[in-house]
Amino acid sequence: MRGRGGARRSRALAVSWRPATWHPRLDMGRLSRPSSCSTSQRNLPPLFLFFLFVGPFHCLASYSRATELLYSLNEGLPAGVLIGSLAEDLRLAPRAAGRLDPQPQPQPPERARAEPSPPLSFSLASRGLSGQYVTLDNRSGELHTSAQEIDREALCLEGGAGAAWGDSIAISSSPSSDSCLLLLDVLVLPQEYFRFVKIAIRDINDNAPQFPVSQISVWVPENAPVNTRLAIEHPAMDPDIGTNGVQTYRLLDYHRVFTLDVEENENGERTPYLIVMGLLDREAQDQYVSIIIAEDGGSPPLLGSATLTIGISDINDNCPLFADSQINVTVYGNATVGTPIAAVQAVDRDLGTNAQITYSYSQKVPQASKDLFHLDEATGVIKLSSTIGGSVLQTHKLTILANGPGCIPAVITALVSIIKVVFRPPEIVPRYIANEIDGVVYLKELEPVNTPIAFFTIRDPEGKYQVNCYLDGEGPFRLSPYKPYNNEYLLETTKPMDYELQQFYEIAVVAWTSEGFHVKKIIKVQLLDDNDNAPVFLQPLIELTIEENNAPHAFLTKLHATDADSGERGQVSYFLGHDAPSYFSLDSVTGILTVSTQLDREEKEKYRYTSVDCGKPPRESVATVALTVLDKNDNSPRFINKDFSFFVPENFPGYGEIGVISVTDADAGRNGWVALSVLNQSDIFVIDTGKGMLRAKVSLDREQQSSYTLWVEAVDGGEPALSSTAKITILLLDINDNPPLVLFPQSNMSYLLVLPSTLPGSPVTEVYAVDKDTGMNAVIAYSIIGRRGPRPESFRIDPKTGNITLEEALLQTDYGLHRLLVKVSDHGYPEPLYSTVMVNLFVNDTVSNESYIESLLRKEPDINIEEKEPQISIEPTHRKVESVSCMPT
């Protein structure tokens, strides 16, 4: 293990620093020789990777020479681009029969006399990751790009892990810090030449600048002077290098007060700086929003953008201000302690601590006034702090200061006039029936009409004036005397109240005397919400559509209902009614309606169900969801039968109706339209697309062809169209359209010699006929319908076979010509067809005078036609001619 590790280290060291005697270089697949190592390495990318074969290290010692090649090519090239030819670039001389040899080297005489070595073979020492990016031709040594596209940024990022020599990917020492290299170990056999091949991957502008965040915020003080520079954090990043990296920045809108500058540090990193070009005022505008754009130097350049928000931070550049310089206040001498008599308020346009205001009396305010009137330093409210005595001044001048941090106080004067009261005003004493807390009466909105709120007792402290009482303010309330008591009044409701229309009322009970003195008691009524409103759907009928074969859990719609009630009473929950199928789901909180399964229009086209929403306690309303499943062309046309058979009589007229081909398509609309066509024998048959009626263009003859097999295709109107085929068999039924055809005898002029010695019962000859029809139309019967001769009744014919036999022994008087007219008839329907033939029999020992016989045959025979029907045969008479004892002449 130690020996192998040492070999690994020595090999890595050799590859890292050993200079090559020749560094060829490829430019887009063409080899070029650099002027020097430094110049050829200067343009390489900043990061490089290599593929290194780690095999049995004992093989390293047998390599005769190690030569290094350097190629360069652009990233992102397609497969098959030639990188270089190792045989040419390593200067391996061609040998005989197309072989390659290295440059001639001095060799021992013994080796010179040896036989020529086999052809060179090129191979990668490792088939690891290098095989993903390059392919090597074993014979020619040509190196090409593979189907795996080379991405320089991905390779350099992976190589950045810093693996050691012997791993699949490692950082290699390179001519430049910008190099991104693939290192291949190439083995040339059989001479065991070991080659180091470097492929420098050149960068192309295939990556746009990208900001790490989409929203960038910069804060600028509102008092920032012109030319203030602020670095913008999160600059854009570009995996490309050199001029293909980020070069400049700009803003889409400079708002006339900003500009951008770019600074580059020692490492070449560019940082954008925001420069203030005008005066800022947070109180006028506290924020600017623009788009920052990063642009690289590629051709064409690529862009990246982010939203830049420039916030203007506040400084204390505003002081408190009063709207008025003086206010006038009147106070009655009998006012109670703690009564607010006035309030002052100043405004500071700054924010936060810069806008904090405190109120205080000026040092010019007498202490007596300070003791009588208390000033709240936080709110600016002035309250009566002690009882007004008879010796108290009637007029007080209160100078009040509004103090802000680092500001000159703002000043306002409050002139307080005290009105001395000679008589005490009436008193109003409330006794609340409804729930009252801190002067606020709480009523439920569903309280009935005439709900009592409070009793009021009106008193005159002087006891000598008449006091009247009335209700001031608007609202469904009534103040009426409560009999039989005097100076007692009842406050009650007069109408139903609705929280959703108005939640708060403020009324006043006013008591006044005949002398003009009056007091007022403010009553605040707060209504409490009840769940008196049911939720309301925006649409009582929701009509939806969805295409069939939808994805599971597909979104259908979002239901929305409102409830006029408040709080929990106005919360809406959504539920599906009991009539909704289980595969529909409705989110009870969001109202999102989904379907969990695929819908099939052919199974069900329309769904109609209800959706309910409920409050707490439940008040529900109902909306109806009508879902229509839209058709997709997912069903092929279907024939009602796979095979159709039709029986058609022959001689069927052209374009006659053979039969209907029934086909259906479960889809709807255009997807369900079906067009029929005949695939084969369309020259004979045609099909009506609308009705599916199959017709023959021509008349059909069973004797020419007894059956036809067709293939009919049905194509629907979908996009893309679907189709199916069916087999059609047409069988032709025979009709009696062919009379029997007599094959023997061949003509009416032929004759046969019958020897007088022929024994009775012997066959003499036969009549043989065939019928092209089938069935009963082809069943033939033979009969003799006419005779002439010395004794023609001596012969009879078998009605079934057509054999003619001798019935009686021939006599001397029977010599001569016997002529038999034979009728050959079929059993066709509705009317049998027939043929006739003349059978000529010449009874004699020999034929001595043929001319005489022929003259007799030429004479028209005078034969009486017999009407006797032949015996019916039940089988066709298709048979061979049997041998007879007669000799044909």
C-alpha cells in the first residue's frame, strides 16, 4: 500500500508541474500551437477539472513516453464536434496498411529485423466521468464531444471541492487561475505511450446576472448631503467570467435625486453604489421604489433585475406647532373638581422620539392659576383641580408651552373666564336598569321594543323652581314621565335595534328650570351583536365546468359567503350537503371546492348539489353548485358488432341497400361525430356516413364471386381523431339465372353407333349437363320429350343421371337412325330453366356411308313434343361421364 501511495503522489506531482515539450491547442475543434506557455494559458477559464485514470500503478513504469496535449473549446457544444486528432497532434507517423507509427526512433538491430508491430490503438485509461463529455475513436485517435453537453460553470463548481489526484474530479494546476480543464489519460497501444490530454473549456455568455434577493432595501438619512455614497448590499452574481460577468448597473427610474456608480475591488468584484444627487425630505416623500438592473458584457448582453426600495430615515428637523395662538374657555363657578375645561394640541411632523411632545406652563403663569387648573403634560388636557371660591380671580391667562427634543417651545395662550353662579342648577340622578359600566349602557340588539334602560330623578336644589326634562339626541329611545311619581322619568327603547346598521348611540337627558338654568346628563348606549343574520352567498347558483379526465384534487372554485354579524357570530364555515358525492371536498375555512378523482363525462355529465355555511350558533344558508363535465375525445367509435354478416341475392341492383352498419361514440358534440368509410374494395362498395347504410355500386353476380369481405373504418371528429374498424362479410344468395349447360353430346349433329347385338338394359350413352347455380337451382332432371325413328321407344333416359339405356332387344326392323329430343331442366324458383339437346343413335352393324347419315342429320326432324314431366332429382348431377358400351362416332 505504501508503494502504491508513493506512485500516486509521484504521478500527481509529475502532471502538476512537468512542462510539456509541445502544447497543442484547439480553437473550436482546430489545433493551434501557442507562442509560449504563459500566453496560451492566460485566456483559460479560472477553474479547471480533470479526469484521471487510477489503475494498477505498476503499469506506469512501462509507459515509454508521456506527452501533454492542450485543446480548448467552447462550452455547450453539441455532440460530434471534433476536438482534435491525437494521432496527428502527437506526430505519430503513418505506417504501412493505414497504420500509425510514432516518429522514427533509434532501435537495436535485433528489433529492426523484427516483424512490423500491429496498428496503434487509442483508449481512455479511465471510463469514468470523462466518458460523459468526450468520445475517443480507438483506431483514428479522433477526439469528439459526446452527447453530454459540457457546462463550464457546473464543472468548475464541482471541481471546487478540491479532490486529490486519483479521484474522478480534481483541481489541477493550470496555466491560469481562470482555467477550467478536463484532463484525460490516453493510452496508446501496443507501444504503451501514455498521454496527458488537457481540454480547456472556454466560457460563453450563457448565464444572466442574478440578484440573490428579489427585494433590496437601502436607508438614506433625509439630511444626507449631495454626493453621499451608499453601498447596495446583495450585488448581482454571474457564474460567467471575464467580460461575460457583471459589468455595470443602472436604475430604471432615478427619481431625479439618485444615480448609480460601480466600484471594482482588487479581486475584480463590482459593487454598485447609490449616490444622492438632490435634497431629501422625509416629510415630503418617505420612500422611493425603482428597479436595479445588472448587465453583463456578453454580446448580446444579458440582464438581471431586482426591486430597489430606498427608504428615507427621519431626523429631528421639525418642531411642535400649534394651529392657534390663543383659545378662550368659560368655566362656571359651580363646576365640579376634575372637570376638563379645555385641551391644547401641538403637531410635530417628525416620527418616533423626534415627534414626542410635552406640555408645560410658562414661568409667567401665576402659581394660583397653576393650583386651580391642572395641565396634563402628555395630553395637554386642562382640568379643574380645586373648588372655585368667591375670592378666585374671574379671568386667568394660561401660557402653555409645547416642548420637543432640541426645539424652541411652541406657545399658546388659554384665557379662562369664570362665571359666578348665584343659583344651583337642577340635579339629574340616574338609576340604571340595563347593564351599565363606566357610564356606558350595554343593550343586546335583539332586545324587544319598550325595553327599560334607566330611571331618572330630577331635583331642584333651591326647591322653588319648576323643572322640566326632555331627551336630546337621535335614536330609538323615549324619555317619558313615570306616573304616579313626580319628577321621575323612564328611558326606554321605541323600535327594534340592529347592530349591523348602528352600533353606538349618544343621547342626553336635559333638565332646565323656568329661570333658564339647565343641566345635561350624557347617556352612551352600546349595542351588543347577536347572531341574527344568516350567512349570504354571493351567488345562490354556482355554475362550473371542468374537462373530464381532470387531475386528482383539481381546483373547481372558491365559494364566498358573508355574514353581517361580528366576531365569532360572523365567522363562516362551509360544508357540502348530503347530496354531494364523496369525491367532492369543500374546505370548511377557505371555501375552496376540489374534486379528488378523475371525472368521466360518459359516466356522468352533470352534478348538482348544495353547499351550506354556518355561523355560531348555527344559522345556515344554501347555495347550489351545478358542475358540468366537458367532453374530451377519450372514446373511440364502437361498432355494435365486431363482425357484420349480410346475405344478399345476386343480381342485386346497383346502389341498393345491403344493410346498416351501426356504430356509436360515447363522446359528445364533435368528438362524438362518426364518419364511416370502406377501407378495401371501395370500388365496389360504398357506405353512407349519415345513416351507416352499406350499398354496392354495381350489380353482384354470385357465379363470379360468391362472397366479399370488407373492412369498414369509423373515425370520430375529435382532435386528434380516434378510430376503430369492423369486419363485414357479404354472402351472395343464388337465384335461378342460369339454365343447365349440356356438355355431352356436344352438338345436335353428333351421333352414336348402336350395335344390334346390344343387350336390353345396357347403357347406350348419356346426356351430361351442369348448372352454374347452386342448391335447387342446380338440381337437374333429364327427360325425353320427343322421339323419331323405327322404334324410338326402345330407349329410355334416367331422369336423375341422364343415362340412356336400351329397354328392349333390337329387331331387324329397328335398323336406322333414332333421334331423341332430351330436355335438361333445373328445379329453380319461381320458374325452372331448361335446355334441349338432340341425341342421335344409329342402329347398324357398321357405319359404311357417313355421308348418308350426315344427310339424315341435316334434315329437320318432325318430332312431336311430349309434355310428360321428368322424375325430380334431389341431388345435383355434377358427375363424371361413365363408360358406355357404345362407340362415339
